[in-house]
Amino acid sequence: MADFSHLNLKGEAAMVDVSTKSATSRVALVTGKVRVSEDCARHLGKEQLREIFSMARVAAVQAAKKTADLIPMCHQVPLAKVDVELSFTERDFLVAVTTKTTAPTGVEMEGFVGASTACLTIYDMIKAVDPGAIVGPIQLKEKTGGKNGPWKNQ
């Protein structure tokens, strides 16, 4: 099994030294979901969905840009793009956040923070009607770039 890269030889949390790594093109896709009740789904019209999607999209981009401020061992990554796709099907808000950079380290955490924040924003906007809505799962679907090359979640 591989070593935990964010633990040093003493087992303490540590930032990974990426100073000798080459900057390469890196992309990550993270997805999330918010499941609402049937009653909530019935109350969601086109206007409500448009506003919820608008707020979730902005929240995802803002959050992705703040990842290094929120996750202690994350490097500041120069984001080249944050793409947010949102949809609603029957009872599920579906979120897909793609993050891109050219850097010596990946952009998975930026995708996770963006997708998580989009889901939490959706929850915040529907909680008055459905406080029992379920947030998650939030997961890495695929990534490219870096020394390990492409990876896909099966």
C-alpha cells in the first residue's frame, strides 16, 4: 500500500513538497447529489430551480477558489477553470464540478470543495420545505494528469 502523502516520517500532518514536481495539465471531476422529498420536488418550479442553480453555481466556483484556505495541507493551485453542471431529476439535484489547472499538484480537493459547497447551497435554499433532504454522496469520478496518469472511479 502507498504511504499517506500528508503524513511525515513521524506520522505527523505535513504539507507535501511539490517543489521538484513538474507542472502538468490536471483535471478532476467531482460529483454530488442532494435528494429531496417528494413533497419538496412537487414544489420546485422552473423559476425556483433556475435561482437555486444560479446560487449553487456561483457558490461552487467561489468555494473552489478558497480551497487552500479551508483544507490545511492543500497547496494554493492556480485554477484555470471551474465548470459546474447542475440538473434536477425527479427528486435529485445532481452536481458535477470539473476543475482544471497546470500545476505540480492536482485539483481534486478544489473539485470536492466546489461540489460540496454547491450541494450545501442547494440544501440551504430548500431546507425550509425539506429539512430532511439528504446531501451526498460526493465523490471523485475521474482525474487526469500527474505522475499516476488518468484515473476513473468504477
